[in-house]
Amino acid sequence: MKIGAIKETRPDENRVALSPTVCKQLIKNGFECIIESGAGLNSFFSDEAYVEAGANVISSADEVYRTADVLCKVNPPNEEEIEKLKAGSVLISFVYHLTNQALVEKINARKVSLFSMDAIPRISRAQTMDALSSQANLAGYKAVIIGANETGRIFPMLMTAAGTITPAKVLIFGAGVAGLQAIGTARRLGAVVEVTDIRPETKEEVESLGGKFISFDMGSGVKIEGGYVKEAGEDVLTRQREILKKHLATADIVVTTAQVPGRKAPVLVTEDMVKVMKLGSVIVDMAVEQGGNCALSEVGKAVIKHGVKIVGYTNLPSMLAPNASDSYAKNIFAFVTHLASNEGFKWDMNDEITAGTLICRDGQILKP
Ligand code: NAD
């Protein structure tokens, strides 16, 4: 079975779906690998490294589309790429099928079987395949580094002959995958870290990383299901915003990662709250693509509002391409070898991972 990867066409994308290391592992498992020349360059993987790993490097993306039985991508295919998909082949990519129904229909019309990487269930058996987590983890790190770059302040406390410099204060919203990494990163740089989340169990995790958990009375307005927030009522958010106001007033950097799966991100920083923040402070809004945790965030931009820099960059993992591609490719390897052997795919719909990720097959949409 031939597994291919092409150079990603999204303008700000430096990642690639297969690394030389993973090609080597796939080949060891009996698969063949076909890579478009230059596909890995922005992740610092040279064509020579792929060749050394045993992959077939070819100059044209079209040929990869024509010959691969399985095409691995990072980003959902665009219109032009959909046209090139080979009937009967398998596409493995982030697709975000819940919010991209038209895209799913177009892929399905090409008679392509689609597995969506963002649909991998967050269960322990699937941890090695969990690309949303591997990428969010790196993004949480990068968000703090961006915040550190944008602020005019240093993070650690410094005792100098000229006096003491107090540590920066970092406020983090959401202690999920990205948030926990952000806490660890900010602590390692020496900042004082405060954290808000509405899942009570996160308090212990936050404290174990050296963060201070901001507790408030949530009443009965938060519904948790399977370890995820299912719903948070407006009354809870109003109370939370009230508590957060005084923490925002003293924060130097705010990293926001709060999300409720399948919903618009909760607005936790209103314009009035931005106004109470210190001049020169920074908000890095990681939830910007889900509508933003800050009401003033703009998708893909860094803007200054009321003296506060608000950063809404959408592809932080791509800024750490060598690590992000390496992790994503390892997720792909674990996923492919779970779904298939060189003899073919198992199509085992009794398997939670297959059933959860297979979006369409043989011209039929399985997850409308
Ligand atoms: P996650 O589901 O692991 O964590 C989200 C956390 O938010 C959970 O702990 C949840 O309890 C918490 N939360 C929900 N409502 C809250 C509220 N009102 N107050 C405080 N916390 C609340 O998600 P993740 O994988 O860590 O991703 C976080 C966000 O970052 C998502 O919006 C994701 O799309 C985004 N993201 C952005 C980039 C980027 O490049 N900008 C990259 C990766 C992830």
C-alpha cells in the first residue's frame, strides 16, 4: 500500500504530514512512502533525508495524488486539491467535519474515504494518535513565548544592585492541553501564574505545576460529561468575569485557551475588562478561531486596543514546524498502523477509533 504526503498549500503552513523517521517506520511495516519533493523543507526535513529513509521522492504533487492509496495531509484540502483526489483512495487529514459539511460532501463526491484527525477520541487507547493534543501542547508553549516576546517585561524575579525586579504575572484561562503546557512554560520562565478553569478537577493539576487556581462559586451552572465541559450557563460566566476583573488588572500576559467542545468559545474578557488592564499588557487568544475568549481579538492579527496588545494568531503549531510535524507524523503512524496493514484497511466499525474518525466511505457520508 502506497502512503503519500504533499507540500501543504495553506499559506502560513510549515508543517508536513510525514517525517523521514515515520516514513522509515512505515516502510519497515511493509508500506511504501511517496513524498512530493520539497514537502518537508519548511520543517527542515530535506528530500535526501526522505530518500535515506527509503521513501520515493517525486517532483510532482499530481503524481502523488495519482499514485498514493492513502494521502496524509495536515490541512483540509482546498477546492483544487479535492479535484485531484483519486477515487477509491483514503484521505487522512484534519478536516473539522462538524463545521465543514460542504467540504465533506465534496470529498465524498470524489468517492474518497475520509478519516478526520481531529475526530480521534480522547481516550487512553488513542493517545498516541491524538493530533489535536500533540499540536495544542506545542501551541500552548508557543503562546507563552509570543506573550514573552510582546511584553516589555522579563518573566523571572531579579535581585540586582539596582534593586529587585518583580516577576511577571501570567494569567491563563483554561487548564486543558494547551493551558497546562502554558502554565508549565510560564513557570519555567519564572513568572507568577494564575489560572481559571470551570472543571473542578483541574485545580489539583494547576497547583502541581506551580500555578495558583482562581476559585469561585460556580453554583450548579456547569455541566461536565466524560471529563469535558458540556455547558456553562451565562450566570456562571458573568460571575467568572466579575472575579477575573481584578486578576486582569494586575496581569502582564494573559493566555486564553477556554473552550467547550462543539461550541463557540466563551467570552471571558469583554471590552470593559480590557480597559482595566495595564498599559502594555498582552493577551494571546488561542481560541480566536472559535470566536475568541476576548471580545476584541481579531483572527490572524495582533492589534492594540486600549493600550493592550491582543494576539489572535491561528496557526501556532506551524511556528514550531519541526516539532509539530514530527509529533503529527507520529500520530499518523500510530493511526495508520491501527487502521491498516499492508494488505489493506480493516474497516472495523466496532472499533471506537475507526467509527469515531471515518467520516465518509464509498460515496456515503457516515457522519452527517
Ligand atoms: P481543551 O479542551 O483540552 O481545554 C480547554 C479547557 O477550557 C478545558 O480545560 C475546559 O474546562 C476549559 N474551559 C471551558 N470553559 C471555560 C471557562 N468558562 N473558563 C475557563 N476555562 C474553561 O482544549 P485545548 O486542546 O487545550 O485547546 C484550547 C484552545 O486552543 C482551543 O480553542 C483550540 O482550538 C485552540 N488552539 C489554538 C491553536 C492556535 O494556533 N491558535 C492551536 C491549538 C489549539
